[in-house]
Amino acid sequence: MKNILILILFTSFSIGTWAQSGTITGTVIDAESGEEIIGASVIIKGTTNGASTDVFGNFTFKAMEGSHTIVASFIGYQTASKTINITAGTKQTLSFSLLIDAQELEAVEIVAKANKESAQVLMVERKNADVMLQSIGAEEMSVKGISDVEGAMTQISGVTKVNGKGLFVRGLGDRYNNATMNGLPIPSTNPDLKMIPLSIFPSDIVKNISVSKTASPELYGDFAGANVDIKLKDYPDDPFFTIGVSGSYNTQATFQDFKTQPDGQFEGLGFTGNGREMPSNGVPPIIGGEQGGYETSWSPTVNKVPMAINFNAAGGKFWNIGNEGGFGFVASIAHNNKYEHLSGKYAAYNAQASPTVDYQRDQWIYSTNTSALANMTFKINNRHKININNIFVNESFNSVDENFGYHRDFDQENLFIRRNTYLQNTIWVAQLTGDHSFLDNDRLKLTWGVSRSQTGSQEPDRKQLLFDGKGPNVNLFTLNPIDNHRYWGDMNEVEYGAKGELSYGFGTFNTHNDTYRSTIKIGYQGKAKNRDFEWYQTGIYGSGANGIDSNNPNGQINKWLQDGTLEYRPYEVADTYFNAQMDIHAFYTGYDYEIIPSKLKMNIGVRTEIGRQYVKYRLRQDALDAPFRENTYETAEFLPSANFKYSLNDKSNFRLAASKTITRPGMREIIPFEYQSVAGGESIIGNPNLKNSENYNLDLKYEIFPNSGEIFSIGAFGKFLDNPIERVTKPAAGTLYTYENVGSAVVAGVEVEFQKNVGNIINNGNPMLDKLSVGFNGTLMYSRMRIGDNVSTVVTNRERELQGASPYILNANMGYNQEWFGGNINSIFTIAYTTFGDRLYASGSYGAGDIYEKSFGTLDFIIRNKIKDNLSLNISAKNLLNPSIERYQEFEGGVIKPISSYKRGAEFSIGLSYTF
């Protein structure tokens, strides 16, 4: 593989040197004011070869050898031209100063739709923003081979992904982060997470992702890590229709034996159909029916895995209506699938470092993601626009999980456990939004929006069996009906959202920045969420279940069910239904003011959030017909924020931000439902008595934007968390976790971000360096959690790091842009690497030490090829290092024990798409 990559790079660079062309680059400015002219046309006279200037007034394009006249023009300015000679492999730099054309109209209004997918445009938006902001657009996601929003987030400084726990921002996990879509709330499809898993959104439907690590009045106050706003694609300037197909190969799964249980009707596409439905009475008949009343099988199937095949199609168009109006739409549909085989170890220990569980673990996971997008824009005129956004996403995971080894409670050296889990998550979001401007220079603005989001998470017919060995002629454990079981879980959630903001500008209008010296904003945001969750489980009970083949147990189990050796016995407990609700009404006021025009600006405000959380439940020990318990928690929070920006010059800023935010408990954390991942594994139960925690945040940052798309920034941050929510160990017979408000925590760190064109660093005229860019972002972090003495938890260390907080995080990338054959082919080569320091995964209890996730690095290589503006050929090699993902636990005396380890395998893919 190494030789193949070298050959690809060598061939690409060699072909590039054969192309007999040079580069023309430069700037276009206003001759009178010296300001950059955005969107000016720069072309070779008599041809269409050229470029438009970017937001910095810069342009660059290729030209063949010879003498050329270069023409620069823009509406309202006199045309200028220069003649130059181009030599192959060289770069010519030009500067145009355009004079205003006095014969033009007195006023020209140019209305254009900004390309919010471009890294350059987003960088300018970040530079000009009143608050600290980081964004990543569709173009950058494509170049780096990022397939979903979660992958894009890991490119942001201070962000890491912890497997099974979602994203951590500056050491703060799921409950400390918040997600919105087009500024409106979206609920989570995963019942265990407060924030929607961002991996559910494929990058194909995303315009850009905006990440705010500091608070401002218009953002929901329920975050201390980051607020992530996903902006969906909307209508295009030019009509298009694109279709694509790709295939991927995983070194640990593809073309190898793969265990699965495809019991549903359409599970290959990610939908179960009627295949895993629970019988109407919950308990199947013992006599009659080959499956004992159930249509699904206890036996897995083994097949050779093919390459994963992915499809996508998208299109859009805009129609002009009258002089200023129009209608546009964009629609897309995509289907992706993946095969994974994870093989490794899993263990658990007591305080004396003796194993209670020691398994060899294998997981075979087949996953799918299907998405559909249909967005429409009604442009009434240049000041009034209405959008309708619709998105549907379905993801599924079909896994076979096998664990073999020692289990102390069963007194077994060769316990064999197999569990088949099918999980299907769906989300449908419908939004109606509007943007309106009034008075001269848009002095008065109104934005509004309403939304309805419906999510579902179903776990139909999960099946688990326990044997005293592997292979034929082993015995089935049947003394406890919860060991061998079938389980159905169903979560449904509906959330309504609304927003409205009115802003008014005071003072003189600044034509250069399109802003007023001061602006006041008043707004409202609200959301109402309702979640229902119910589950049912039936187990197998009996005696004499001896002599069975663990690899194919279905026929024997059905025979025993029919002859009475075994019987289904419902697991009758009280906590099988829960209802949780959350309502938030927020009112905010914000004030922007240029204290020193074009130099010092402040953004201050206060936000009032009135919250209500309600949960209806029974505890497991309650009687089956006991009345439901009810808990209601109502709060009114006042959340001030202040942001200051000082512009040292046109290309550098100094920023300061301070705020107070809160952390509301997630719905899973307040629902007292006990869930165990696998026999002998940990169990988790919610706590309906949780309260909000308070967060105090301070940020400092210095940033420089040297050239288009470039940045250097360094910042420091600090946070104090009062009464934070943590997962803690609950006294119980087994390993049982719950959530409590505990003590206090401090987080502090330094972040550095760098993105630069090498040609601007080493300015020696070498054209290859102009095509090379490098970037990295890094975070050094300190965190300390102090658990108060009044907290009834049995953790070993009452003072430690925060869960998920790494002492360092590093993302680095290098890109090379190559054109050949007269610019008919454009290729972008990208190498990306990310790593982090050892981080706390879970706190230890009963004298056992804390559990850490060991550091590892990930290396990806991506090639994006565009051929004649229509055809794209993309190649990627991800997780090339294929590191071992390991967790370990510390004990007294410096003893370290392995908890788990596995590898994901390297993944190679190739994709082809065509745009009509």
C-alpha cells in the first residue's frame, strides 16, 4: 500500500510538470479608497479563461505560455488592462487599481448570494464576527474526505470523539454541548445522549457547520463546551443534477467471514419492516409455530462480506420571478452502508485488581445511513425571503456481539455470551423560516422560524443467550430468565421549536462594513419536548437444557420450547414505561456598539430562560399496578454575556468573552430506567432528582488573517463549573452507575490554530509551494473535578480529571492542489492526522482506580479529482495506522490492568460522481 501511495503522488506531480502553463495571481482594489473589490472579473482578453476576485480582492488562474493581455473589470468602474508574458512553471503577480466610472449610474445595488460553503468566505465571516466563531464548510469537508458532521467537528480545535460517549469539547462531554439546525432545536435520536449524534448527518446535505464555544444572547444557554449549528444546503445559483456511487473496503471485514442476524424484511437498507415485531400479547405460544411464536432466529448466519456500496443523487435550481423575486430548491437522497469487525479484549476488576470478568470479545456490525433533503426558498424580493426545510435521516446498526471467557458470578472459565442487537434511529425535521428587512439600508430586520422534529429509536427483538462453552454439545444457562432473553425497546420524541428576533440599527450606516455603529436586538426562543419510552422483555426459563450447539442453537431451543423443557417467562417489573417532558421559554436582549469605530466593538446582553422538566415513572421495586411517581423541576435562569473585539488592523483581532451558562440534565439522565449492555457488564440508571449546574466562562483570543483562507490564532480559556453533573457509581450488588450533582470542577487551557499557504511562508517564487498548504490546531488543557463530601458516591478518587478531558489534542493536515492538461483536471491531495493524550473514560469505585483511554493517532489520505467541471473521481485511505484502541485501569502500587482493546481496520474507498 505504501508503494501505491508513493506511485500515485509521483505520477501526479510528474504530469503536473509536463503541463505547459503558468500562474497569474494578484489583487484588484479601488483606486480612490484602496479597498478590495470583491467579485471583479479578471480574464485573458478574447477568452473566457480567468477568475473572479475573492473576499480579499485576490485572484489566481492558469494561463498557457505566451503573451497575453489581462483585463480587469467591475460594475461602476473603468476597465483596466495589462500585457504580460507567461513562461511554463512560473508565477506572474499583477495589481489593478480601478477608477470609478463617472458615467455610470449614481447608485448601483449589487445583490448576490454568498457562497457559505467556501472556506475563504467562512474565514472572512469569522474575522468580521462580533463573537468568537469557528466554521467548516462543505468544500473543506469534501477536500478532507469528511463523510458526516461528527467527523467535521473533530477538525475543530479542542474537540475530540470518545467512542460510545459522543463529542467532547474542551474536556466537556455530551451534557455540556448543544446542537441546533438553522438556529432551531433538534432532539437526539440516541436515548443515552442529550445532544443528537452528529454522525447521523451526512456531509452531502450540509452547507456549513458553525461552532460557538462562547455564549451570546441569541444562543441557548444550555452549554459550556460548544453550541453547534448545522446549516443545511439551499438553492444553487446555477442549476445542477449530480449522481454518484462509491465503494469501500475494510481490512478487517471485507471479503471475510461476517456474522449477522438479518431477521427484518429490509435490514440491508436499514429498515426492519415487520420482521422483528413483538407478538400482540408479548408472550408467544409454547405449542405451534416453528419459532415458538416468534419469526426471528436465535442462530446467526455467516457470509463473506462484499464491498460496501454507497449511492447519492442531488439536484437544484432557481427561477427568477420578476425583477427581484424568485423560487429555488435543492433536493438530495443518499444511502451509505458499512461493515466492521472489532476483535479484542474486555475485562473488569475488583479493588484488589482481580478480574471479575475477562472476555475475548468479537463484534460484527453492519450499519446504514439513509438521508433525504428537500429545501425550498421563496424570494419575494431582495428584502424578504421565506425558507421551507425538510430533512429525513434513518440510521441502523445490526450487531452480533460475542464474549467468551471468565465470569466470576457464574463461576465459569469458559462462559460464552452472544447478543444480537438491531438499533434503528430516525429523525424527521420540518422547518419554516423567514428573513425580512425594512427601512433604508436594512435598518430594521426581522428573522423568525418554527420547527417540528420527530425522532425515534427502536431496539426490536434483541436476543441474548448464555452457554457454558463454545461449539456443539454445550449447556444453556436457564436458572435466571433474564440471562437468556428477548427485549424490545421503543423511544419516540416530538419537539416543537420557535424563534423570533427583531434588530434595529442606530446612528450612521457604515457602507464599508454594511453595519450601523450600534444595534439592539430583542428576541424569543422556545422549545417543547415530549419523550415516551417503553420496553418489554421475556426470558427463557427451565431445566435440562443440555446438549446444544452454540453456533446454531435455533432448532434445539424451539424443540425444547415445544416439548416443555423450556418456557418463555415475561420479566415483570414496574419500570417499563416512562414519560419525560422539557419546556423552555427564553427571552433575550443584545446590544452591539462600536466604542471606537472600526476598532473596538462590544456585544453585551442578557438571556432569561424559564425551564420546566417533568418525568413520570415507576421504580423497579414498585408494585406493577402502583401509581406513577412524578417529579417536576422548574427554574428561571438569568444568563449574562459580554464579548469584546478590538481590531488592531484590517487583518488581526483581539477578543475577550465572559459569560454565565447552565447545564440541564439530559432526559436519559433523569429517567430511572436500568439498562445493562451485556451480561456481566455495567448497568446505568437515571436520577430524576438532578438539578441544573452553573457554568462561568472566560475566553481570550488573538487572531491574524494574513491572506485569503489563512489564519493564525492563539487563545486561552477557563471555566468554573458549580454543582456539575457526573456519572458516579451507585451502591449495588453489581456495577451500577447513576448521575449526581457533585462538588465543582475547573477547566483551563490554551488553543492554537494555524492555516497557511506554504508559498506565502517561503516566498522564493517556486510555483509548487504556492499549491501547498499546511494547517494544524492544538489544545493544551488542565481539568480538575472535586467531589464534595456531601455526595453519596463510592468513587475511589474524589479529586481527579474530568471524564473525557485530554491533556492535549492535535489535528494536523497538509494539502496540495495540482492542475494539468491545461486546467482540465484539478486534483487536491490531503493528508490529515489527529491524536490526543490519555483521557479519563470512567471513574473507579470501591477502591479500584480510574479507567483511562490510551492515546492513539489516526492518519487519513484523500485525493479529490475534478475533470472538466463535470466528473469527479475521489480516492481515500482512512485510518491507515490502524491503531489499537485501548482502555486501562490503575490500582494501588502502580498496578495497571487492561480493560479493553480492539482495532477498527483501515478503510479504502473510491467514488465517482457526475454533474449534469
